[in-house]
Amino acid sequence: VEHRDIDVSRTVGWFVIMHPFPTSFESGKSLSDNLHTVRELLADVPGNGESYGLLRYLNADRDVRHSITQHANADIRLNYLGRLETDFGEQSDFQLAPESSGNHQSAGSVRPHLIEIDVRIRGGRLLMEWTYSGNCHRKETIEGLAKQCLQVVRELSLEETRPRGDVR
């Protein structure tokens, strides 16, 4: 969807389209096959999910807005930020900041998701930032989940680099 009449030239940051995307995995399928299924389902989302926000926040029908809001907050939010490989060059006045930007929300606010995972690629490396409440989860629990997730990513990476005819 193009919005030619909106001027964002003075906007700092980027726009993110967020929409629910329920997934499930078939136990008999390989990780790679499940990943391909998820990719196909994601590709089938109309307009990359742009209409979800319009329906949720701007729809004139209150019942539609209410219905969408009831199913809006999943326990886990995954936000893939993409490749942040921007090289401004040595002579540039701009560089990506190496330090954290700090907390994204107040410690006193209500969390919309139990666990939030921000994923990006920077310097050729996959980076995952996990945010959670210490009131709901122990640090060891999240670290264990993150290690399991990393193991799955490693397995997928190996499967994706192996020729399709090579089955183990």
C-alpha cells in the first residue's frame, strides 16, 4: 500500500507494521520444512499486515475494533528489525551507537507481552535482545529459553546451507 500524500521527510526512526501471526509446527516435519511453511504463510498475509492496524485503531465499527483488540496481545512478541549493516564511512559524522538505548518503557507500565524478542543482524551477526518482567519469569528461565532458541537457529542455519538432496 502506497501513501503518496503523507510526508515523512522530517520523521526520525522507522515505521513498523505489527500484526498477530499465529504459528504452529508439525512434529513430523523438519525444522527447515516448518520454517518454509511459516515463510509461505507470512507471504500470504495481505498487504504485509498493514490493514491490521487500520482495522484495530481506525475502523468506524466499534465491534470490529473490540473483536480485534481481544486477540491482539500474544504472550510473545518477535520483532525482526532487519539488517543494520549501514556503513556511514570513516569520514561521516554519523555512526550507529554501540550502547543500549535503555529501557523502552517504564518499569511501572503494564507489559503488552510477557516476553519481547527484538532480532537484528549487525556486523554479520544475529543479535537477539530479550525483554521480560522479573515479576513473571526468572532470569534462568529466560536464559534457558534463549539458549534453546539459539540452538534451533543454529540447526536451521545448518539445514539451510545443506544441499536439498542431502538428507541425514
